[in-house]
Amino acid sequence: MLADQPPWFQNCLVARKKTEINDELRPEHDMKPLLKGGIRGKYTARYRAGTNLMLLEPEVAKAFPNEKDVNEALKLVIKLKQVQENASQNAK
């Protein structure tokens, strides 16, 4: 099976077998107690609340190459929407 693999892969396996793990962590620095009792996803909601990442479609990203341009365009859209809403309310 190893003979079927490319030479670079064979070399990686041979090198991996020869290499021993050099763990310099002292016994008194056991990490298991630090991980014990941890809560998975404890800060997920807080992280998401402070993060506003949006995935732009390629043509949009091409038109707006940086966050400043994206923000300016979106603020203009907000202003135009407000003007349109005000105009429709005044027409009634």
C-alpha cells in the first residue's frame, strides 16, 4: 500500500515514524484540571452580538472593495429609504 503512494508521501510517513514527541510540559503543569468543567460555547452569544460579518456576493465585493465604501453605500440606501417613506406619508 505504501508503494502505491507518491514519494513525498512516503517520506512524510518515514519522517513521522522517526520523530518522537518532545513534550517539555512538567507534571505539575497538568492541563486537564483547566479543561475540566468547561462549558462549550459559553461566550458564543456575546461574540456573535459584537460581530457583524456579512458575506458579500462577488459582484458586490468587486464594486465595493473596502468596508468604508460598503458602509457609505448602505448609509445612502438608508437615507433614500427614509426619504421615500417620508414622501409616501406626505402624499396621504
